[in-house]
Amino acid sequence: MQNFENRRDRFDLFDRMDSPAVNLCFTLDLPDYRPWCRQHGLPPFHVLLCAVLRSILKIENFRYRVFDGEVIEIDRLMPSFTVVNRHNDLNFALFDWTDDLREFVRRGVAAREQACAMTELNNAYAALSPRQCKDQVFITCIPWLDFTSIQHPTATLGAPDIPSLAWGRFKDGPDGRLLLPFSVQAHHGFVDGFHIHQLAQQVAAELAGFMAGQP
């Protein structure tokens, strides 16, 4: 936690504010990995989800959380994301982490199908302990919209320590690139604009790594 101690004064500054969250929306520039997904029979959303969460784990500032009044650093993630059920109502899907891409996709698809089939709100979160809840990153996808801003809900305005990420409609970019609106909300005591830049670069690198090897 030495890196955190180097910025503890920044954390103290922002943590005293009514809302210490930083929320940045930008166009994420990625290699167009969709043809590779079609070739390997993998759904693009779940491949991107894996790339995003692997990137979160590789950037220390996104692993900081507040638990029992102290700053901790998580070392694992519980993947979760929003889905739309047959009534067009939101629900939550969550599943156990794996670093293997194909197994990650398999578990993610199964969690999506289960959550989509439910009419009631998925209450699996209720079984999580307060400490287990800190292993989450909140993910939502809005594939219909090319949004330019977003406001994520927070249970407690003054404690946005679990990052919230969102992305929207894909569009073709120049030279075989893929462009999409992307939003990152996090505790400003932990995350600055530079770290969000690092995250964007790492997501692109994870996708390039998938395409260079075998899933």
C-alpha cells in the first residue's frame, strides 16, 4: 500500500467532500476485435468485459476500496453487469471470476441468461458480506446509445469507492479501429484522469493480446 500512502493527502482532501467521485466520459479507441470474436465464436460484449476487468486488476488505483473506515486493496474481482429481461426491466448478473477467457465468457453468458429469465430483481447480492461487496466493479452497457455523459447511482453519495463503468454503441473508426462511448466513475481520492487514461490503454492492450494469441 506504499503507493496509496504517497497519495493519502489527496484521499483525505477528496474524501471530506460531499461527493468525492470523479466521472469522466470519453470515446474509447480500440482495435476492432469483432471479426476475431466471430472467428472464435465469442460474444463481443463478454470479451470486452473480460478485457476491462483484467485491466482493472492491473491498475492498482482501481483496486483501492474503503472498508470499516480503512483503505484496503482488493486482489480479486466478482464480475457483474446489467442485463435487460423479457419485460425490458433491468436486472443484475454476477458470476465467479476466472482468468481464462473462454471460461470467463461461458460463465458470463450463463449468468446473463439466468438474470434475463428472471422477473424479480436478482437478490444474489444480498448473500454477499460487506467485505465481499468490495470485490465488485459496477458494469453497465447501453448498446443502443452513443452517449456523451452519464450519472451513476450511488448508495451513499460520500462513498463512491467501488468504480462504476459504462459503455455504449459501437461504431467503426478509421484504419480498422472501433470507437465507443465509455464512462468511468471512481473515488477521486484513488483515481485521477491519468489512471483513467491508463485503464483505456490497458483495455486496448488486453484486446490486442487476445487477438495475438488463442483464447
